[in-house]
Amino acid sequence: MRQIVTVLAACCIFGCATGNAAKSSEEIPLSSEKALVYGTTAVPAAKEPIPLSLGPHLFLDDYLIASGTNVTRVVQIPERNPAIPNPIVTGEEDGCFQPYMTILRNNQTGRFRLWYGSRNQDLSEVVSRIGYMESADGIHWERPHRILPDPGPIQFGCSVVDRGPASTDPSIRYTFAWWHGGGLRLAISPDGLTFTPVSEEPLIPHNHDITGLFFDTLRNRYVATISVYRGGKTWEGDRRITMHSFSTDLLQWTQPHHVLVPDYSIDEGELQFYAMDGYLQRGRLTIGMVKVLRDDLEADTPPDPPEAYGVGYTTLAWSRDGETWTRDPEPFFRPDPQQGTWDHAHAWIDEQLPVDDEVYLYYGGYARGHKVNRFEERQIGLVKMKRDRYVARAASNGKGELLTPLLQLTGKTLSVNVNANGGMLRAELRDVTGTPLPGFGYDDCAPITTDTVSTPVAWTKSIDSLAGQTIQLASALEHASLFAFYLE
């Protein structure tokens, strides 16, 4: 890591271009090979038992589902809570004028830290600053906000990665990503307050001014999310699409590949992908928040003002290998339908932050349209949801059953995330022939009848005795919704 810091310092001094992209990202041949859409491609059955790691296993997609009887997949829509004083970060007082932010929580102190795109004093539409605030609860922020020193000219973007106190080299614990002058730029910091640029030139050239950065802990690498504006065979005109690139040292980056691509056979209207961010890793699954833009729509009829246009909402996307992404065409979070509300035109989730048994979803909201009054009507809000409850597998006719493929079991306890309030869930473990294992049948299972994010499944025997064995997990649902299971 000391060698990296030395190289970074040299780059800053001499202005070397460290990115290895030979051409701008919008010139890379289009491919949807790693940009999939849920429901359009059948998931092939696993040929071998799926090894289960300890931790969470979500039913977001069909990877862990062999069959379902009277079970429906239901995307869970986060509900706005009037008790939260939204918007929690404002345009007028706090200077917010972008839908881009990073919120992190210090595990030692419990305090929340917020970096966001703040307006410049001259109200330039192409210059932004780094706004910064802290909070004790992630809702009420301590004011006045601070403007941090610029690591260089910033047009748009406010993405911060914290490698944590265990970072091998504390001087590069934090990395800040933004867009300016034709591509992704990066800066490093020991404290997240003063950043030193990595290079005077863009590290990844791309023509649309949206960037993001997160650290993939499963594969020990940085992931840059970049946006390009271009035409394609599966849509009309030029549209915004999303790409990923990888690096282990912040210096050399792989050739970007496409992860979100529109398709007129699936998508309605002039659908565009403004960005993907808010990444959260749960088990082997990485979950992202997709910012969908429909500039062909208007928030109101007639629009106010007359030239107002553009509606933005959020959908889910996920990856199991860190490279191929599946997006859900169904909206996950929409703008507030009530005219006159601060997030009536756009609701773009940009951050997911686990807090106890919940996930805080921070989002950028626009009141009347894409380009309307951007210095006062682009603000930040918060909705919450219970942990891992993105998608439910719900008993559609009162009673249903969900069956997994063959699994290699590990762990000493199996818990479930389920809403069985007013209903019931029982689970059963079966052998490779589909026969219930002695002591692990439905009749051996204590019924679960509560709404809980994690409660152990209790059979007459312990699953300790099944470690390493190949099994199937069956869940009988009665007026209940199952979200995930956990192995510990």
C-alpha cells in the first residue's frame, strides 16, 4: 500500500494519466451480456447442490427457488413516514442541488456522516462543492453545513468510500469520486474531510457527468459506476446507460462493461438509466438502486411551469458474481403522487445504510421536474424499511409452499425473515429424493406466527447433525410472506 501512495503522490505532482482506458467509454461496443432484465431470461436449474455460506440468503430473485405453489413474488414498496421531517437536507438552507450523496455511520461512535453535492456561490449549473454534515440519528443534521476544500474542480458527483479503521494504510482510508472534464476523477483522504487528487486527468473517460464508487468486499476491489450517453440498437435516439469498471489500486481500471441497457421490447417510453448507486452487500448478493429517468413524462397535467418535464423513480438491481447485473423492470420507489410535495417529480434512492433491524434509504427528490429550480427543489429525504425486505414470496391464495433447489447445508441455526402476523410459517428439510428428514418435517416444526426480521426455526432435532449434507428447504406459508433465511 505504501507503494500505491507513492505512485499516487507522483501522479498528483506530475499530472500523469493513470487510467488504462484507450478510448472513451461510450465508444466501447454495446453488449447486454452482463445487463440482464428479471423475468426475461429463465434461470437454469443448478446441476450441483448449491453450497450455502453463513449469513443472509434473500429471495430477491429465483436463484434459491426450485418451485412455488400458490406463491407470488411481491416487490415491497418503502412507505413514507410523516414522522420523518422530510426533506431532511434542503436546497434553500443546506445548498443541496444534486441527487448524489454518501451517508456513512461510524461504528465506534454511532454518528452519521453526510457528504452531498452543494451549490457554488455563483449558482453555476456546472460547478458544485462538497457539502458536509453530521448527525446523531441519521435524520436530524447539525447545522450550519460545512463546505469541504475542493480536491479539484467538481462538476457533479459526491461518492465517498470508507475502507474503515482497519485500512492497511490510514492515509488512503477514504476515496472521493466525482466527474469533471470528461471522466471519473478520484481523491484520497485519511479523514474524509481533506482530499488529495489521484491524478490531474480523468482515470476513466466517459461523456455523461455521473459517476459513483463503492468497494466490493467480496472480491476486494473498487467498482466505478459510470454513465454514458449514446445510441443503440434496442432504443431510439441517444440515452443514458450505465457501465462498471474494476480496480484493486485506484490506478489501473479494467475496460468498462455495460450493466444497465434499455430495451424497447420491455421498457416503456424514453426510458434512461441516470445512474446506479446505493450498493449494499448481503451475503453473496450485491444490491443496487437504479435511477430511472423518463424525460418523456411530466409530473402534472398541465405541467407547472409549462416547460417542466421529467419523472424519475427507483428500481432494484442485483448481482451474484459482481459483474453480471439483473434489473427489475418493476418500480421499487416512486415519487409522491400528491401534487405540490417536495418529491413529486423524482425519487432517486442514492444510499442504503443498515441501522439495527432497518435499512435507511436516502433519496434525492425533485418537486416539479428534471431541470426545474435545481437550486431549491433538489433535496434529500429518507424512507426506512425492515432489513432485507426488498421482495416477498407471499402465499397468494391463503396457503402456499416454496421449495429451494438442492443445497449444501452449513451452520448451527437456521432463521427466517418473515411476516406471519395473522398467519403461519412452518419449514421442512428434505433429502435428495424429496423425502422429509426424520425430525425435520412440517409436523416437527414449531409454527412461526409473528412479524420478525430474524427468528430461529425450531425442529425436534438440531440442524447441527446435518452439517455438510445435501438438503432441500421447503416453507409452508399460510397468510404469510417470506423474505430471506439466515444461517449462523
